Amino acid sequence: MTADSSQAAQDDTGSSRLMGSTNDLADDTPRSRLDQVLQWVPRILSSKPHVIALVALGVYLIVLPLLGVMVSAKSELIGGNYTNVTSDIAASIAAGGTLHLVNQGRKRRQMDEERLRLARETHQLLHQVYGDAARQLGHITGAAGPGARRPPLPGEPDRLDPGGGT
């Protein structure tokens, strides 16, 4: 396999055409029907009814044989053995924990974006209200350099230049 053929197997973003990027989270809004279906798998695995069913299966396949109750070979074949049941319960708990962390991360990101938006709006408002002071400090450059005045706000009378003495 040459470098050209491996480059051809990747799209413009650098991820494989067959698989998406392996280092990012799923999109907040799934793009395809398959993504929509797969988005529900962790929720189903970590649901309370699924965990309760696995615990009941564990009791039936693990605890009852330990207490001397005979469980049929067919039941064990269909239900699995103790390693299958315990690993399924652990996977369900892990899926629930992962869902919780992903949801927390998304909420945190949305809150951070909102905070940043509010900070930028506050910054712009402060520059509008205290534009003269910002110019004197050199925060506003260009045609409106130090000493330049901002236009009066609607309903505000024309202001005299405080340093001009007029």
C-alpha cells in the first residue's frame, strides 16, 4: 500500500471514509439513521429495567445453583454463565457512567459558550458606555484615537469635550 492509496482512503478532514474520527464525541444531533439508532444503545444498556433483568438472570444462573437448585443446561446455554452475566452488569453500569459524563460535558460546554457570549456582550456594552475612557487608555485605535469623541446616544445632548474647555 503506497502513501497515495492511503491518502485516497481518507477524506478532506483526515478521517477515514469508512469510520469517523476516533478521538471525538458523537455529534449532538446525529446525521444518519444509523447514528440515531446507535445513539440509543448506551441508554438502553444502562436503563434500570435492563440492569434489573440482568440481576435477575444472575440470581437465576449464579445464586440458585450455589444454593443447590438445579438449572437446566439449556437455560445456561441461552442465559450464559456467571462471567457473561457479571460482565454484562458491569458494562451496563459503565454505559450509564459514560452517558452521565458525556451529558455533563455537553452541558458544561453550552454553559461556557453562554458565559463567553455574555462576557463579549458586556465588553462591547462597556466600550459603548465608556468609549472615551477606552480611547484614553488606548483600547480603541484607528480614526477614533485618544481624544476622539463617540457620537451621542439617541436622546443624549451633544457633549462638550472635557479637555477642550468649551
